[in-house]
Amino acid sequence: MKPRKILVVDDSKLLHRMFEMMLRQYPLVHAYDGQDGLERLAENRDIDLILLDVNMPRMNGLEFLAVVKADAQLAKIPVIVVTTEGAEKDAEKALAAGAAAYVKKPFRNEDLLSAIEKLTAAA
């Protein structure tokens, strides 16, 4: 099933523009840190996929993920962590916190699109 709306939570404006070009077939909602992401989730109840960076100001990605996974309504939304944190322990930490997939920056477009397709095909 194709996502109805994707929330992008990343402090890089360049990455937001890249996602706009790469994911033209999906409606995107933009947030620039975890706190902003929570506000966008409250305003957009039809988000059904989250692309999440880890290193951000105010509220980092793992803090955001913990809040999302603690909320019964939001916990069902799959989260793909897209980050420069590439050590195996970082991926394990994100997956243990509830992320459905982990993609390391820089990434190939095909890798991210494949992760999205796998998650949405399973839904």
C-alpha cells in the first residue's frame, strides 16, 4: 500500500529538498527537529510513514522515536531512520527503539525507495 503522507523529520533543509525531488509521488510534511515533528504529527493524523534523522536540535531523533512509540495511536506508524550515524551499535539502538528500518547517509535513492516499498508492501 502506497503511503498517503510521509513526515520528514530532519534539520537539513537540503535533505528536505532532496526528498521533495526523490519522493514526488508522495505527499510530504516537513519538520526540522523532533519537537517540530511531534507538532506536525498532531496536525496531520493521516501520516503513515516517518523518515527520521537522529542528530537534531531541541529533540533528537531517538527522543522523538521514544515519544511516538509510547503513544498507542502513533506507535503503529513505521519509522525509517535516515542518518549519518553509521556504526552497527547506532543501527541496533534505533531498531531497538522501534524503528522499522535504518538507512545510512549518504544513501542511494534506490536503497531508501526499497525500504519504503518493503514497509508499505507489508502494511
